[in-house]
Amino acid sequence: MAVYISPDDFHVKGEKTALYWGFGILAFILFFNTAISVGLVTLFVVAGTAIVVWIKQSQLIGGCAKVSEKQFPDIHAIAQESASRLSMHRPDVFIKQS
């Protein structure tokens, strides 16, 4: 039985909500403001959304253990094999107890 991986399995809780709010505010601004304020508010919305996502990711990673050769060697070997099959560098892998 094949196991399929979805990008949704790796999103930080609240990430999509922050993104949708950011796009919603941006759409509102584009329809109801002048060009100068759109530029400034757009910058604010994009920066704010990026900061919220960064904070959420930091909170998630802060509660996890990083996989290495010494810590969780079996999972490290699987990640290394997967990365080599995909012809990419092995990304940082973290484990969270939940």
C-alpha cells in the first residue's frame, strides 16, 4: 500500500489562517485605497504575515527534537535515503511528541 504525502501534513498550525487573512486584507486594500497607501499597507500586510508564519514555525520547532546520526539514527537514515533518491540535500528533520 502506497503512502501519499500531502503538503498539508507539514503546515504549521495557524499558517493557512494567517495567509488567508493576509490575502483578504490585501484584497480589501486593493479595492478601497489609493496607490500610495496600497503600497505601504501591502508592505505591512506581507511583512506581518511573514512574521506570524515565522513565529508559528519557531514555536513548532522549539518543541521538537532534531533528528541526527546520534539521535534517532534509524529516522536519519530514512531521511538521508529519501533525500538522495530525490536528488536533493537532506532537510532538517524534527520529531514532535503529540
